Amino acid sequence: MKFSNVVLSALAVSACAGEMAEIYYTCKVPNTIAFTIDDGPTKNTPELLAALKAANITATFYVNAANVLKDPQGNPLPTVVPFIKDIYEAGHEIGSHTYNHACLTEQCVLNNPGMKVMNTKEAFSEQILNNEKVIFDAIGKYPASYRAPFGDGQNPGAVNDTLKEWLFDLGYPYAIHWDIETQDMEFSNQSVDIAFAKAQEHYTSDIANHQTLITLQHAIPVTIEKIIPWVKSTWMPAHPNMRFVTVSECLGLPSDAVYKTVQGKIEKAKPQKDSSISNFSMTRVYLTLLFTTLFTIFYLY
């Protein structure tokens, strides 16, 4: 086979690879901070919205329809849809965190007994579609951004090209992780004061290494009663150049890019250009060309 034919074949194989969701770990617009909240809605939603309003923070919520507020059969309680609607109407952004806060790996289930697992395309699709139907009932739109329950940490190797292709096929071109996990949930099991101190530590130390931030909190009392008021009274005055914005704004995306009016694939908007954004499709093309070239050289000589 001629070298040119080998290269063309390699390019054809790469071009056939499925499109993938982009994964973001930080904002792209300088001097922005996206305050994100996972695992809601909860019974504390009214108090949480009041605290955010008092602090003048527009947040991004990654919601589970049947996680905290569910009946014995695992269905969402009647308060879920109204709470999601309240979040949206208060000006906050909404993304999907799956229907049940399911794990991506069996190892995650071992670490979190009782959690469902979504390590097949069928199970993953069910979690995504069931969740977005409830969100649509609340706000008349489907989300187009996603956050993995438990993140990469408890699902090693699961946030891979296969998952990103599943996401894109389901109409989710954006997967959002974070710079700072405040560990509010983890340490609140010990005490509110310990959890608050840990969150302060993260906000204070991590900002020195970042021009932008995506922070992770949960809809729990320590966030409502301690973290948000402290961010307003102490952290904001100490960092006047930082703006609290939604995830779409911190990525430089149009506000409607993180929603869709129909289920399924949507055209992916381009975020503000940043060299740290990984273009996995192009990477695969380059690697395929490299290995093909090396193979051809050895084969011919």
C-alpha cells in the first residue's frame, strides 16, 4: 500500500469517529467565578435562593430529579418541579446531574452503597433522559450541559471518549467539572464549623493559583448559612476584580447554548478560545497519522 493511501485511510478512520462533548474544569473568561451547586433541589431550596439573592450571586445548579426529594418508589416528590422552576425564574442556570445521582463505575458503587450504576449506554441514557424530562416540565427547556456525579475522583477512567460520545449523542456538548471542591458535603458530616473552615481554606488558597474559578458546593445548611454569607462579606471585598457569573458566561458561551428546545443533538457553540480546551477529535487524527507514518516507515524499510 502506498504511503499516501495509508495516510488517507487513517484520516478516514479518524473522521468516522463520533463527535464528543467537551469537558471543562475551569472558566475561559478572565476574572470570572462560577458558583455551582450540586444535588438539588432539596427542601432548603427557598433558603438557598434567598441567600444567593442577598449575596448577589447568580449560580449554576446541576440538578437530580430523584435524588434527595424522592418517594419510597424512587420517584420525584411533587415539590421537585416547582423548586426547579423557582431556581430558573430566579435567574440561575440549570444543568443535568443525572436522574438519581448514579455512579459511572462499580468501584463508585462500592464506595457509595445504594447508588445506581450507569456504566452502559442504555443505563446512562435512561439517567439523562429521565432527568431532562423533569427539567423540561419545570422550565420548558432541556438542559445541554452535564456534570458527572462524583466527578472523576470516584469514577477513575470513566470520563473517557466513550462517555463523551454518549453525551454528545444525547445532546449534551458540554460537561462541566470544577477547580475548587469546597468539600462542604464531606466535612458537614463532622460539623458545620469544620465544613465551613475547609471551604474558607479552599477559597483562600486556590484563588492564588487561578485567574478564574468554577467552585462546587451543595444545597446544604453550611453552604446557605455560612459559605454564601462569608463569600459576600469577606471574599468578594478581597477580590473586587472577580465577577460571579453563570457557567455559560464564564465559558464565553451564549446563554441559550446550555439549553435546547428538543431532545437529542444540538449544534455546539464555540466557547471563548483557550489553548487548554482539549480537542480530542484532532488529537486522535494527529496520533493516527503519527503511528501510521511510523508503521509505514518500518514496513517499507
